[in-house]
Amino acid sequence: MSSDPQILIQQELFQQKPIDGQVLKKLIEASLTWLRTNQELVNSLNVFPVPDGDTGTNMVLTMQAAYDEVANSPEKNFGKMVHSVANGALMGARGNSGVILSQLWRGIARALDSQEVLDAPSLARALAYGRDTAYKGVVRPVEGTILTVAKDAAKTAELALDETDSVIKMLELVVDAADESVKRTPDLLPVLKDAGVVDSGGMGLYYILEGMLRHINGLPLDTSLSVVKPLAAMNLDTTLELIEPGQDFEVVIDFRPNDGLDFNIFYDDLEQIGTSIQLGEGDGFYRLHIHVPTEKLYEPIEYTRKIGVVTKAAIENLLAQLEAMGRGNDESDLPLVTVEPGQIAVVAVAPGIGIARVFASLGVAAIVSGGQTMNPSTQEIIQAFEDLPTDKIIILPNNKNIVMAAKAAAELTVKNVAVVPSKTVPQGLSAMLRLIPEGEFNSIVEEMNQALDEVETGEITYATRDVEIDGVKVQEDQIIALLNGKLVLAAPTIEKACLGLLEKAHADHFEIITLFSGADVTAKEVIRIADSIRSAYPEQEIEVQEGNQPHYHFIIAIE
Amino acid sequence: MTDEITPLGSIQVSPKAISSIAYHAALQSYGVVGLTSKNIVDGLAQVLVKDPTYGVDVDYDGENLNIDLYVIVEYGTRIKAVAASVSNTVRYNVEKALGMPVHEVNVHVQGLRISNFD
């Protein structure tokens, strides 16, 4: 067992009580928490560019379902409790890794059928049954995956029976074996080796086991320990967002340390030099990433030269990069809300950066750009929400041509997706106001559907050809106004089209008129038109937002 | 069928070749324990046959490549998640090998194999 006196005391305390159903509940909770703490790390281990790839998230959702099943249960019997856990995991299984995880739990539950408390022999039997059940689920098991880690863990537990009858000791050995097994996965599966990562599902299983041990040892579960990432998991693109004032240069150094690397000392020393420190490990060498001020530009290189051999160094001027990408309507700086697992997330299609911003300010979790002449594909819509850490998704297509693609996206995913068929931007915004992220999914969807009819939508655009619809005659390039998608008038100027539209919409019976100005209308013109609308409708509140949408001079919400 | 014209001649990939790729990818997917004939009248649902196109239908109409899989799934797994996963795996492997997009992968769960009762 561990030699740390603090941990020994904790283990002693744990051993005083029998490991019954209530203790299992705590262990499951610890697994879930520890897995969630390391969720992003597991996610970053993906090698296949398939939408099924969010292993960390999938495993968290599966474990969450398992825990939810037992969270309020007063059951004392370990076997009965573990059956509930398995049942929850089965119902909540997401993705490949989630399905395998649920099979492991199913096997474990079968082994412990009506066991009152857990002891070492039953733990070994449980892991063996879990392994057997998991392996039965596939004709050609691929080694170097979560299956291999489960197999190695089970084998270690069986061997440990000869030397111990302590559950804690056995779990310690199992966790160590899982760790070793995860590290070996690249040797078994070439695609992992090529990508420079270990298997994500195996890593997830390791965290589940380690979470239980950390709980027993009284160690914290909510702070990630990983200081070294696999090389492929270093995401240097995102570090640009983290630039602090004074950190003008980005330095990336590949080096081989002469002796082993003491990460604590290494990090302490580097923190004296710069910020945004990341360390990646691959095939015998390390890659260091750091942001430094100009006067310390060469210090990271000199430091690494002292502790090893530098094989490559690259320096980039961040200020120049920032200037290049700083301005402009970059979508990456949209203030999108962060979704917590289990919350409802909304994905909105927005035709312009300004409208995207308005949606973001109302709490949208992801934006897909697209509109009248640039319909996003089903795949783009799926990609927007696949990565969100929740399975309750609402899509606002905000254009009648995109409703179909959104519905197709809803059918092609295992997530629980509802399309609120907003046909215009104002309808989408109106629906957005009803969002309560923690609310009950179906009732929120219903609320949002009802909100669609509570706003009138006006659109000012130009005709692309000569046409006569609903008695309105239009020539090519003439300014036209649409009310709720129907052509209502043609006008010589944008201003006249706006005023004519508001009249047709009986805007004097409403309270608020919001104008979203298009990309091709000058600021001066927007002010002039807004002023003339204000004088025509003194009773109404007139708001102007920069929408930046193409083709539409104005999109108008009347509510 | 799926042909490509190069200056040196044309490349043709037969449906049978594509079936083989899909077949192997499907059998490596977790939860799939076998492929089976789509037509029950053809006989009893056989698991684990050696013909590498058994249980896979490939249809190419000159524009879209569609794949139908007739699978047996392990009892006790979440079938929806298994089906989504096999669909992704087959699509990924076929697209990677062929370099052309797959329009549809339809997964037909023809039966369940019960290894052990709970």
C-alpha cells in the first residue's frame, strides 16, 4: 500500500466500514468527478476524424447516467446497487466507448449478483466478468483500446488474489496496471503511434478506476494533474487567445533531457520566464511551448540547453500575428456561452457576424454561419453541436431553406435534438428569449415554438428577376419588402420600402421595432432611415443593430 | 462502377471491393457480432460467414454511393449507439480507402445475439 501517512490514515478509515451499496455510490461519484476533471484531456486524444470521436464527453455522459440512476438510492446491498449502475450506464451509453463501458458494468453486475458487500475475491471476479462481457460484444476485438486496458486490469486483479485480500491493495495494483496498459496502447495500435497519442477510451477507463482510488485515499478530484500532454494533444492554436500583455513572443522548443525531467522544478523555473506553458511528450523528446516578453526571448532556449539537447527551436512574434488576426469580423471571438453537461444548448444559424453576436449575447452555445444563399450543410450543423458537452440540443435554422438540413442533422445524431423551425432571424431571436438552460427539455422546446408566432418579420432586399407575385409587380434589381416571407411591395428606395413594410405590418399596433442593418448599407444611411422611422412611429421603440448580413438591406423584427 | 478517368486510363472499383471494406469495418465495430442476409427467406440468420460481402449491399447510381448493412447486435448493448457507431466506422473506412464521399450508410439491425442473460 501507499507509504504516505496521510493516505494510510484515509485508507484505514475506509476499511473500517464494509464496502456496501452506499459506499459504491460514493465510488461512482468519485469516478464521474475525476473523469469529468480530465474530460478535455481524453477528448484531445482523438485520432479518427469521425463525429463519434468525443470519447471523454461520451464516457462522462455514460457515467453520469450511471450515477443518476443510483444518486438517490438508499440501497445497502452492493450487488443490487451495481445492477442499478449497470442499468443506468446501459440507458445512457453514448458513442463507442460508452457502449463498451456499459458492457463492462453489465459484466461486473452479473458477477456480483446479490453480493452484500465487496471483498477482494469478488472484485477480481467482477473485473473478469466485465472483461468477458465486453469482449463478447465484438467479433474482431481491436487491441490497444479500452478492451485491452480492461483485460490487463482484470488479469492483475486475478494475480493479486494470491498476495492480498485487501480491496484497497488490489485496486492500487489494478490502477497501476491500467496506467501501464494505457501507455502500451500505441505499441499495439499503429494508428495511435502515428498520431502520437494513447488510446482515449483506455485513458477514460483508467480515470474511472483512479477516481475510486483517489476517493479512498482522500485525494482531491477536481483538479487535473496532467502537466505533460501527448504531443498531438497540444493545441497551440488556442494559446493565441491567452496572450497576456508583455508576452510578445511565442517560443517552441524540441529537446531531449539528459536525465529524467522533474516536472515540478521544470514548471517552477519556466514560470519565472513566461506564461502559457505547455509541455508535450513524444517518442523520447519533449516539446515546450511558452510565451515570453521580448527581453527574455532567448531564456527558454538557454534553460533547456542546460538540461538537455535542443533539437529544434522556433520563435514567432505574437504581436505581428495578433495584428494580422485582431480586427476583422472574426467568429472566434464571439462571446458564446459555455454549456455545462446536462444543460440545454442552442445552435443558431446566423447570416452575418452582427446577427451572430446578437444570438451569442442571448445565450447561444454555437453558431453556424449561413443564410439565404449560403445554406450550411447538415454536416456543418452536426459539427456545431457534436462537441458540446450535453445531449440536449435545440437548433434554430432562422431560414426556411435551412429547416430541412437542421431536421436531417437531428436525425443523424445520437444526441437528443429538437429543431425549432424558425424561418427568419427575428423568429429565432424571439424563441431564444424563452431559453432556460436548466429547464425541462420538451417544455422549453414547446415554449420556443410558441414564441415563433409572436413576432412579425420584415425583410428588405432586392429582386433578382422580373416577377409578379400576389399582385405585386417587381423588376429586376428593384428594392422589395417581404412580410413574414411574403412579398408585399416594391419601392424605389430602401427608406420607402421600410416605411411601406411597417405600414403593411400595422407597426403602430406593436411596441418594439428592431432593425438589423445589412452589410451593404452605410452607417449614415442606417441612421437616416432609423430617424425617419422614428418620426413616423413616435409611439414605438426603435432599436438598431448591426447585422452585417449579405443581400438583405434590413431585417426587421416587429413585436 | 465508381470510376475515375486519369490521363493513363480509368480506375474502376467494383461494388464487391467496397463491400469487403464495409464488411471488415462493420465487424470491427463494437457491438456488432455478425452480419446476416438481408432476406430472411434466404435462410436462417447466419452469424459469422466468411463471404466478405455477405450482409452488405453497395449501390452506386453514378452519383451517390449508398451502403446498406444487415447486422446482428450483441444483446444488452444500446442498439442506437451501436448502430450510430457502426455507421460512422464504415463511412470513415470506405471514404478513407476510396477517396470519395459515401452518401448514405443504412444500418439494418436484423437480430440480436444473446450471449448471456442478466
